Amino acid sequence: MLMMDEPSDRLINVFGALSQAVSDRVRIAIAEAFTAGGETAAALIAIGHEPGMSIDQISRILRLSHAGTVRVVERLDDQGFVGKSQSPSDRRVAHITLTRRGQAERTKLLGLRNAAVAGLLVRVPDNDRAVLERIADTILTSLLDDPQSALSTCRFCDQARCLGCPMGTRRH
């Protein structure tokens, strides 16, 4: 069996810096418009991916403690972005969904995220974008462990624009 060559130290550093720069751009763009802080924006976007999730499911997606997730959901509830309904099968479980106001805010945040990333990609020539998309698909597919990890990785994604999602998070 042939072994793949190890990536160069430079590629590791450049890719690491690129991933950090993209993350920083997205977080800065969102933070300027959505001051709730922490993982609140990520929660708002993720809840839109799978309406009706429980606090436990949201906690795993955000990689936060149960108590931390409860505080995030309470902030969203206080701002009128989410609604809670009790599970008919387990009274201890609340299902979280976006309100109309929450959906509008989510749409706005996704627009900011998309603009931040597009601003980086606009400088890349068209033929290189196709190669970059294939490489990104390959890397993302290798990260897929289960649906929860996919939603965690895609918590800031605009699911409606990701036809053929490599993480399999697009559901209809």
C-alpha cells in the first residue's frame, strides 16, 4: 500500500493561518451586527438547520456544557429569537425553534458570513476556485464522523446554498 507524502511544514502553517483568518473574518463580521456574544450566533444559525432540537443536541453541536447552552438559549429567548415547546414524550426536554424574528436574524447573520468569506474568495481566479472547492470537499468529507459532528462543523453554514453538502447536513 502506498503511503501519501506528509504535508510540508509550510503547507501546515499556511493552511492553519488561512483557516484562522477565515474564522476570524466570519466572527468579526457577525460580532459587529450581533452583540450577544459567545456561541449565541452559532446557536441561532444551528437551530435553523434542525428546528426542534433539544438543549442537549444544541450543546453537542456548540461543544458547550449543558449549563452554558441553557444560558445561550435563554439569551436567544429573551431577545425573541427562539421559542421553546415541551416534548410530548419527555416533560424534561424542551424543543427549540426559531421565531420569525429569529429566522430574519439568522438570514442577516448568514448574509454577513457569506459576504466575509466571499470577500476572501473574490481574489482567487475562477479556475483556482474550482480546485479549492474540490479540496475543501475532500477535507470536509474526511471530518465526517456522525450527523452531530457534521452539524458542529457546519454550524455557521448557509445550508440552503450548499447543494451537495460534503458533510451531508442538507436535509429535505
